[in-house]
Amino acid sequence: MEWKDILNIIAIVIAPIAASVIAVWLQNRSEKRKDKMYIFKVLMTSRIYGWTPEKVNVLNIIDIVFSDDKKVRVAWKDLSDKYNVENPDQLHLKKIEQAQYKLIEAIANSLGYKNTITWEEIQNPYIPRGMVEQIENQKNMQQMYMEAISGVSRIVNRQEQRENK
């Protein structure tokens, strides 16, 4: 057997193995990018709503999905630290908002959007005026409902106190 034959046999054996390894690597890379993109989309779209269950879920997986990206994890740690303040004042709420935008910016950069998605775009989400009014109306209705429930509760308590005397 000549060297040429030995090389052909090695190539026949190694080529499919190498192709399989490369295919698995590319698939893993693609899945990881999809996960990163999902987190990015949720954070971008939930900027106007504040808290949503989906936003909380993606925040909780940042350390896993971005385990290889120190800048994103540092931005997430900073935001997480800011979230853990009881009764934040307006200044602290503004710091939280800025930290949220910094996290989105770090993720955008990680995904390769450094020169495409600007800081101004991140800070200025689109929200229609009618939607703002609807959200405010819902808040007002919830407040009125809570006040009504509280009032009924006070009346019931007074009635019970009178009956117990």
C-alpha cells in the first residue's frame, strides 16, 4: 500500500467525522445566537411596559446565555444591584432606567449591532399616545377598585365592631 492510498483512507474516515463536528458546532452557535436574539427582542419590546413575566424570565437567563460575554454580565449585574433597592426615589428610578438601557446596549453590541442600533434608538421606544392613555386609565381603574374594596372593608369592620358591643 502506498502513501497515497493511506492518505485516501484517512480522508475517507476523517471527512465525515469532521463534517459532523463542524455541523454540530454551527448548530450550537446558531441556537445560542437565537437565544441571545430572543433576550434582546424581549428587552427592547418591554421597555415601554416596565415589568412583564417574559422580561423577568429573560433577565433570569442572561447569566446562562451570555456566560461567555463579560460586558453583558457586568451590565446585568449593575442593573440587578439597582433593582435590589427598597422604595427607590425618582433619582434611583432614573438610574435603573439608564442601567436597563446600558444592558440593552451591551447585548446589541454582543450581537454585532454596535454601529447599527444607536443609544438614541434604545432610549426612545415607540409608544402610541392612545396606549399611554389606556395604561393610565387601567392604573386609575385599579386604584379606584382598591379604594372601593378598602372602603367596603372599613364599613364591614365597623359593622362587626358595632355588633360585638
